[in-house]
Amino acid sequence: MIEEKRKKFPKWLLWVIIGVVSLCLIGSVICLLLGGLSVLTQRSGTDSPISEVVSEVENIFKENTPTPTATATATSTATPTVTPTLGLGSMRNNLFDGAMMVYIPEGEFLMGSESTDADDEEGPEHYVLLDAYWIYQNEVTNAQFAEFVAATNYTTQAEIEGVSRVKIEGTFEDAFGAYWEAPMGPGSSIEGMDDFPVIHVSWEDAQAYCAWAGGRLPTEAEWEKAARGEDARTYPWGEAEPDFRLANFDTDILVAVGSFPAGASPYGLYDMAGNVWEWVADWYDADYYSAAPYANPTGPFSGTERVMRGGCIGNSAWRLRTTTRFTHVPEYTGDFLGFRCVVDIMP
């Protein structure tokens, strides 16, 4: 008997089996990968190292857009305002007329005189307490008064009356047409005299100017303290007898303000003696010192004449004393009469 031949395994079937197994293995690997990514996605909100890896992988595929950098906004820091301490020697300009003002500190001083050469109206001596204040270093000048008139259209008392007093050949006479801008009458002028003290001003004219400049006329006590200080000086500069280096007196010639720096008061004020008399705020009463209040006296409530201080060009040395008092009706004007202003310290 012929032996039957053994049948061979088909090759195509072998490749089919290999293909199926390969597909199964590939599917298993894909499933594992998908499962892992799912786990990674669920845990991406945590701070684990895996989430960091996922984040880095995702960033690779994102558009490379630069992240804006936050710029800090500059904060404006206010510069602290330093308020200077006011004291002896403090000075500043008045904002209204540019006048230099001197600071007079709060304090007590001896007012009046009982010396043998003093008038009765200068006594009794008494202590006065004053609040601090500013006072003009110089008398108000022609240039400053011209600014006031230009700004306000003010008409002075001498212009209204048409006459003022002028010293002619040693005596005072009525000069028709004399006023601050024509000091000797028609045809005269103040050209070249901008720095001279304004004259031919009444008490009302002086007060009107000071109000325009943000101030007022000084009280008699304020004027005297500014002139003699707290050491009861006989003259603004001290005890030395007046001479023509210290003040302008016993002459017919007016000079510019501040021409006698050697005769300055203890606070540095000029012409507190000589050149022109100066209006102050007070009504006059010969006996007022006997009843005056201790703090910030302002003079009698009423009267017929106002006080003037400081002496003028036509006076002798005796009138230049810091305690000398002189008076006139408020409407009076002349070529020997001016003023300076006080400005109160703002609270």
C-alpha cells in the first residue's frame, strides 16, 4: 500500500493569525495610552509633577504668544510742605503790593515814657502784650500808591479838597492843587521819586490803601513796639542822640525810604524816626494810657483826631523819640505825612 502523503499547513493562514495577534497587541497599547491620558487629564488641576509635565507638553503645541508683563503704575507721592518757623528776623513780601514786611513776634513790651523830657501824654509807662503781626519795613512809596490808584481809581482827600499843606521857606502853607502826584502843586511831579514815601495822604487815604493791600494801619501800640523793641529804646537805634547818619530831620528835603539803615529799629524797620510822620489807627486821647487794656490795645472808641508817630523832616531831634505822639484830624493832608501798613498773622 502506498503511504498517504502528509498535508502541509497553509502559509496564508499563518499570516492571518500573525496579523490578528498584532492588531490585538496594538489595540491593547492604544487603550493603555488613552487610559493614561485620561488619568493625567483628570489630575491636571493638582500641583503634582504629572500635571506639570502635561502642561509643558500642551504648551509645545500652543502658539508661542509672549505673555504681557505687568508694569507697575507710578504712584504720585506728595512732597511735604515745610512751613518755616516765624521768629525774630523773619521777612516776606506782601502779595498785593510787593512791600517787604517784617515779622514782630508775640510778646510784652514797655510802652510810653515818664522821662523828664517826655510830654504828659506819653505816660504813664505801662506794659502791653501784643499778638504777632507783620509790619512794612518801609513807608508806602509813590510807586506802590500809584499801583493802588491805577487798580481802584481812588481819589485822595487832597484831590477832592483841591488843597494841601506844603512847607515853603520854613513855614507850612496851603498849596492849591497839591496832592500826592503833584506834591508842590500844579506843574510839580513825582518823576524820579518812585521810592520816596507817598505824601499828601489823609488818614482815610492811608486806611484805604492798607485795606487794598490786605492789611490795615498799625495800632499805636504796634507801631511803638516795632520802633523800640522790648528793651524800651529811646530811639529806634538805641540811646545815641540823633544825627544825620541815623535819620532825616531838621531839613526841608525828603529822601527815599530806607536811606538810613544805621537808624533801623531792633526789628530792622527803616525810617521809624524822621522823614515823614506816620498815621496810626488810634483815635487820640491824652489820658488813654491810664485806662488802656494790657493785651492788644486799639485806642479809644471815638475821638476827633487820629494819632501820628515818628517825627518828620521839619522836626528837631526831640520829636524823633519812639514815645512821641502827635495828632491831626483824619482829613488832614500835607507834604510831611505818610504811613506804613500792618498785616495780621493768618491763623
